[in-house]
Amino acid sequence: MSQLPKEQKLQLIRIDRGISQFNHDYYAALGLPIVTSPVYIRHVYLSIARILHPDVFGFSNEEKQIATHYLAKLVNPAYNVLMKEQERQAYQGIFKLLAKRLMQKSRNLPIHSATACELMFAPSDGLYERSVSSIAKKQYQSLKNILEYTAEISELNLVYILYKEGYQYGADNVPPVLMPMVQSKNAYSPYSNSYASSSSQYYSPPKDRHDDDTIIQTSIGTNDIKAISDRLRICEIYLSKSDWKTALKELREILVLDKNNSKCLAMLGVVYKNINQLKMAKISLHQALQINPREPLALKHIKDLDNPNPTQTSANTKQNSQSNSTSKTNSAKTTQKTQLPPPQKRGWLSNLLGWASSDDQK
């Protein structure tokens, strides 16, 4: 496979961690906590610009090109946004919107940095600012490590904005949003109900999962009843929010660990019932009652399936017929609409607002 020309390589600045995976993290680009004052932003920018200046002693010709590229494509855009009062305030507002959307979507985002995992387990303003400052000191010392350290800071920023909006990792009353890929020393694990050993523990996502849907990664074994109970409580939240798709995937994963869990089977039956897979719903609910004849959720829903109300069934059939007719009419009207003009190029603010609004429509 032929390598890209140097000119094309220089265009590829991409960070898929932390806030940066959604849009530019300008604070991470400058190695700054998101609470930094404008005066200090300018001071930090000037120090980075001096390091990356092409005339700095010790740079080879190739290093000068790379340094200039980082300055032009990573550092300067961040400075230009953060030093403008209105844009900086809008950017700060976007952080709150992003955090709320992530908490609503319950996406399990991997956190690779041990420092960010530590902040996730024990969040505080002081720890956050100290951690960012520590990484920032070495962020621009070596050209080859710039993106890695920027990604670590961006992960810290993501953990921090979620923490400020009330997210608490492992809490029973909130679905999971973040997934630690490394558990820091002596960090408390809400799933194992214990403290980690002195060495770091790594979590690996399932090999057969390639999408970005919610995945609850834990270090449980098949007999870890406490962990399964925690996951079922999270599934109850999904059911209360009518998030059938996420609940279905999670309940199926739990059954792999404990195929005789009557509560899990009953909840699965409820999901099938609500997505109109009535045959599968009956099977799951009857399986739950075979294991536990007193399973309350199964007893509550099996009556509706075994003895459907004829009047209600007729009404549902009529409603479905009307719905199909309306759908066909709307489809015909849609095809008559004129073709929309091609989308215009958008800036960082409209890009992120567009991402958030598109999530609302899903």
C-alpha cells in the first residue's frame, strides 16, 4: 500500500477521544481547563506559538513543516475562538448542551486515560485542574506526542462537563455514559463492589460489537449476582424511558451471563410486547414463570397476551389500517417535494448544534 504524500499527511489531524470525537476541543488544543480566564489563554497561546515557530532551534525541515501545521490547524483556530467573548460564551454553553444530550442518550463512551478514569471515579474541580495542568506541561515538548496528550486532556474535559451537569459514574439512578478502559489504582468499582488491586485493570469491549450503542462493560463473572442486579436496575430505567432498542440489547447480553434469570426474561417479554413481537413476548414471559411462578412483572403482562380484549384488538387493527393509509398519503406527498439545495459548509458552532439537534430527532 503506497504512503500518502507528505502534503496530504499534514492535513490529517483527528482526535477521536473526549470532547474531540464530537467536534473541536479548543481548550484541549491549548492544554487548558475549560474554566481558564481569557488573560491566561493569551499567555499560554504565546508560549505554544514560540515552541512551534518554524525558526525554533533544533527543528529539521520536516519538523518545521509539522510544527507549522500544528500551529496553523490546531493551535491558532483554538485561540481565535476562545479570545472572542461571544464565541467563547457560546462555546461554553455548548458544553452543557453536549453533556445533557450524552446523559439522555446513555451512550457508553470509552475513557482510555488513567488520569481521566481517576477523575471519573472521584470527580472534583481541584483534581481536574491539576490533572490538565500536569499533562499540559509536556503536551508540546515533543511533536510526536502532541495529539496523544491533547486527547488525554479532551477526555478530562469530557468527564468534567458531565460531572458539572450532575453525572456520577456508577450511580443507580442514571444510565451509564462513560466506560473506563483502565481502572486506576485504588479506584472504587461500583459494579464489583470492591477496590482495584495495585495494578491497573483493563476492560475490553466485546469482539462482536462494532456500533456505538450503549454497552455496559464490567469485569463480572457468570455468578456475579450483584453485577447482574445492577445491570437489571439500569434496564428498568431504559424501560421507564421506552428505550426499547437499548433495553433489548442489554437484556440479551445479561441472559448470556444468566439464562435462568426470571426477572430478566420478564423484562425481555415486556420489551417484545412493546415492539409488537407478541410471539416472542409470550415465550419470554412463560419462560420467566416457569423459573419463578411468582415473578410479578411476568404475571402482570402475561394476562394481556393470553387473554386479549376482542374490542381492543379490533380497535388496534382499525388504528393500524388508518396509520398505514396515512403513511402512504404522506409518502406520496413527500415524493412531490422539490429537491433541497445542497447543504452549505458550516462552522464549528453550527456543526455541534446540528449534531445535538439530530440526536433529539432520533
